[in-house]
Amino acid sequence: MNDRPVLRTILLALAIALAGGLVGSGLVNFRMAERYVSVKGVAERTVKADVGLWPLRFVSAADALDAAQRKIEADRRAVIEFLGRHGLDSTQTELQGLEVVDTRTNVYQEARTASRFIISMTIMVRTSEPQKIQAASQGIGELVAAGVVLSSGGGYGSGPTYLFTRLNDLKPGMLAEANTNARKAAEQFAKESRSRVGGIRRASQGVFEILPRDQAPGIMEGSQLQKTLRVVSTVDYLLRD
């Protein structure tokens, strides 16, 4: 009878020891599972813009409204003819803005200006052949020589803007390449640390960036016909012994 408490005590001690061993094993496995390496995979493409935008704003001024109107209309025809010579017809243009200012109605203007009426017109050129806009912009001096007074006001930039709109076509291939490069980086790390690459612990897709091909201070992506498309994927790989 006196042996039973002793036996129960021994059995309880063995159970606690066994449970402790299992818990300890679980902690070891958990820590082993948390051994990982975080790597980045990069993919880049050089792409060419597929849409070109070019706002052309020009201004005429005269003391008489009808004279200012005749001048702005003559300038509009000169602009359309100029664009046509560079392969951009009238179907690729639209009137974006027309503004008429009577300087005499400005009560805050102290000095009288040389011309009473000022008319500004903006024509937006849009084409899926942006190289034509690029070529035309190099010959802008033809309009100046024809007497067209160009202006960069009205909220528009001073030159063409080139857009790349086919990003979705390249996303799958670039993501696959970025992930492949990330795996290679993980394998190289594992080799140097005498480990093996396991499964993916966590992965995050980076944001696609459209950058200027020639990256230098002051150069904007929209001003370049050629661009660099870039994506960075960050992947955590588990490491095995």
C-alpha cells in the first residue's frame, strides 16, 4: 500500500519530463523554421513611349478685337500646317483652350498695356507615334520664324510629354524574372552559409517604376522617349541545414 504513492510520484515525474522534452523539441523546430534570408530580385526593361502629348499655346495681341482674332486664326493655321509637315494631321489635334482678355477691364492694372486685347489658344497634339512629336519639337523654330508667339503659360509644360501605357503587358514576365533573381541571390547566400534554401516565408511585390533612361538631376521621365521600367521583389526564404 505504501508503494502506490511512490509509484504515482515516479509516473508523474516521467510524464513531466516527457512533456518537457516535447515542448523543448517544439521550440527547437520553431526556431529552426525562423531561420531565413531576405533577398531582393530586380528586373529592368528599356521601353519606348507609345503615346506623345504636346500642348502648343500661342498668343496674339491687338488694340482691336477683330485684329487679334484674325491673328490668332492665322497662327492656328500656321500651327496646323507645321504639324502636317511633320506627319501630324488635324485629326491628332484638338482645341484645348481659348482665352480672351480685355486689359481695360482689369481694375487692378495701373499702367495701360500696349495692346488692349490678348487672345491665347492652346492646341493639344496627341499621337500614338511619339517620335513624330519629338521630331516636330526640334523644328519649333519654324513657327517662331512664321511670327507665331509661343507661350508656356496656362498651366502647361514647355515641351512634349511621352507616356508608356503598356505596363500590364510586361508585368508577368518582369515579375517572374525578379523572383528568379531573388531565388538566385538566396541560393548564393545559402551556399556561403552552408545551408539549403527552403520554401518562401514571405514575399512582397515591389512597385513598378517608370524611370528616365538617362537618369540625371533635373531630367524628368515624361520628357524622355526612351524609359527604364523597373520592379523589385522582396522575398524571405527559409534556410535548412
